[in-house]
Amino acid sequence: MKKLEFFGKIIFFVNSIFAVLLLASYLLPFIPPHIFPALSVLSLVLPVLLIINFLFLMYWLFRGRKQLLLSAIILALGITHIFSLVRIGGGEDIDDGTTLKVLTYNVRQFNIHGWSDEVKVGERTIQLISDKDPDVVSFQEYYPGFKPDERVYRYEYKVMKSPSKSFGQVIFSKYPIINSGSLDFENTGNNGIYADIATATDTVRVYNMHFQSFSLSPNLANLQKENSKKLLGRLGQAFEKQETQVAKFLNSEVTSPYPVIVTGDFNNSATSYMYRKVKGDKIDAFAKAGSGTGATFWFDIIPLRIDFILVDESLPVTNFETYDVDLSDHKPSMATFMLAH
């Protein structure tokens, strides 16, 4: 086989860089962000790195070159990461009175500041809740001007944590909330809250988490205008804050006397350190019963799944859906669980 020409060597050099970056991203779930804060950003661009390496694989395959082995091996090593991003299949929609349906949604304050051109966002969001009929609703960035039908959702727990105290998080429930609490993250408007909910057959603890935000524009063109050093510094600080917040969550979770369901906006991906720590032995509802990418947020043209529903192994997941509605910069997701008899 002929040696690579000069242009081919340049292509392979670039290929090698992206292969190393992809390999590094595989290791990130096991590296605390405070060790390499800036490197943690790779967890957010893993889909892009996978696509780029796949394109290199196709390029070398088309040329009939052995250099295809580099990306082929790297992609094969990340097969579990690939399946965390895309799922083929689905669940079984069961509603016989023994299930619990939980919906999570970052509602972005119902667009009260006019971030989008959508109108009557609050009313339409509440109508969505009525149509999907979840038993428990977790809203992040909740503005208290709108709420589901109080005749149906008779119980709620909310904490307004923003600097202005005008928005925060809320859990609405059809079933009684017998205990509740706030994690009170420090020096931030983000927070985590929980509610112990007594269903007809079981009691569960539902967490509504909103981990540290990056305060990034989802537009790549706008990001390119920022100073890269300052941008990486800000991202690194956010990742470190997330690590601290995760530790606070874990300290709370171990005190729960009930099976735990974790919902919310993690502001990070399923291939991140913080996701791995929060998930622990719990089941990712999307990975069990979802389909497609399950994307809940679009970073320009990059689909990301950064909103999650994780559940104790004792509550089997029967269904999971992400709804393609343009009422926020996020998409809502709902999971259905079997309750103990």
C-alpha cells in the first residue's frame, strides 16, 4: 500500500487530534471537574466528536486506507457512550392505576421576558400539562404566575431561589406531599428541592434539580466573539460548582427513607462526571424506555440531552417521552413507572 501523500498526512494528523479528544471525553465521567475544569467541556461536545470521527472513518474507508483503524477503534471503545446518546426502541404505555407519571420541564419563566416570539407560553404550557396528565410535575425556572389546575394538583412545594426571588423551582402533585425540603445551593440562583409524595400504594421522594448554569448563548456565532480564555474560565467555574452541588445532593439522597426519583435540568450530558455521580445505581428512564436522541436542548445545531429523569431500581420504567414543543429553550420529558402493590 502506498505511503500517504503530504495532504493525506495532514488529514491524518487532524484525525488524530479529534481521536484523542474523543478518547479524553470517554474518561471524563471518572475525572472530578476540579482537576481539569476546562477539559470538562468535552462532555458537552461528545456528539460532535463522534460525528467527526465517523466522517474520518468514512473518508479513509472510501480511500481504502488502513488509517481508518484509528477512528474505528476509538468509536468502538465508546459504544456505551453512543448508546447513552441514541436509543432505538421505546416503552409500553401502561395506565392501570399502578403507575406514576412524572414530567420535568425547564419552563424558562414562561417567556415573560419575551426571549422568543411564542405567545401565551404560560397558558400553553399549562394546557400541555392538562393534555399529558402527569401525576407529578417538576418545573425549573418557574414563574409563579401560572400553575396547573389546583383541583387536580392539590399539593405543591416551591422555592424561589433567584436573586430577585421571582422564579425558582416547584413540584406539583396529585398525591399528598408529606415532607419537603430545599438543598439551598450557595452563591447561585440554581437549586435543588425535594418532596416526599404518598401515592395510593407507595411513598417516593422526588427531587427537582437545577444544577449550575453556564450562562452561554446557544448560538455558536455569538460564542466565537467571546474571549476564549475567559469563556473556558467561566465554563470551568460552572463545572466546579456543579461538582459541589452534586455532593450536596448525594448527602441529601442518602437520608431518604423512600425510593428516589431525580428529575431536572442538569446542565450537563449523560457522559459527564456529575451525571455519573447523580445517577449512581439508578435507572435512566430514557435509556430504559425512550427512543431517538431524547434531545431536550439544542446548542445551535447540536442536540443535547441535559434534562433527566432517574429512578430507583425498585420502580420499573415502562415508558418515556420527550415532547417536541417550542415553549421554552428546553423540551419537556415524561416517564412512567410501575408502583409497588
